[in-house]
Amino acid sequence: MMINFIIILGIIAIGAWLGNVLLSVEQRVSQARQRVRGVRGTLDKLDATIHRLHREEENLHGEIEELVRDMVELRKKQVEVHQRLTEAQNRRRPQILILTDRRNPGDKEWLVTMVNQQIGEIDAAHPLAVEWARGRDYLVWAESEREAAERASRRFSARPGYQVKSVAAVKEDLYSASAARNAAA
């Protein structure tokens, strides 16, 4: 009988041990299921985030394409404006400056063009560098072409680099031509 009792105790002990093992396995399975549910929830969130990011990416691509089109259009406008600016800068306004208002009764009108290349060589960004390189026209009253050149040279002799480029007799009436230009403007 003792043996039966020991066998029964052994069976009960094995049953208890197997029950503990089953509880432990069941607890681990439960934890694994919770982890799986958590991972599925995280996967669902990540999937939703990925879809949202794809939509945002498509929207950003659309915005980038629109910005590129706008940038190309603005570059074209910039090129046009730059060309117009270059054309305007290359166009020379006819401007005649009066060297002096002193004149003798026998003097004729002369158009003397003065140049100074040194302004552009010293400071290319100077606002008058291009104008002085091309030449500035001065109205000079003198008896001869030589005297007109000498008067202009004397006026600018104190500063280096100024030279007489050309001297020409005025053939048209400057006063009526400028009045007509002012009336047209």
C-alpha cells in the first residue's frame, strides 16, 4: 500500500509539475500573442504612416514640378529683362554738354568728343566709365577746329587721361532739333 501511495504521490507530483509547465507555457503563449497584437498594431500604424508619406511625397513632387516650371518661366523673364537692360545700356542717349557759355561774335559751333579710358581701367564699376570710354560730346564755340580742340583740352588738362577723340562742325541747328525732341517726348 505504501507503494501505491508513493505512486499516487508521484503521479500527483508529475501532474502538478505538468500543470506548472502548462501554466508557464500558457503565460508565454499569452505574452507572445500580446506581442503579436502589439506588432500588428505597430505594423498597421507604420502602414498608415507609409501611405501618408507616399501621399505627401506625391504632393511634394507636384509642388516641385510646379516650382520648376515657375523657375523656368522666371529665368526666361530674367533673360528677357537682362537683354532689354543690355540693349538699353548699349543705346547711347544723344547728350550734348556745353563746355563753356563764352563765345565771340565770329565763333562757329563745334562738336568735340572727349574720352577718358583711365576711368574704366581704374574703376570698371564707376557709373560713368562706359560713357567716358565711348566719349562725351561737348558743344564748343571757336573760330576753327584746332581752337575748339585746344579749348576742350585746356578744360580737362588738369586731370590725366582726358583726350580729344574727334572734332566736327555742327551742321544742324541744335536748338530746333532739341526743341523737336522735347516736343516729341
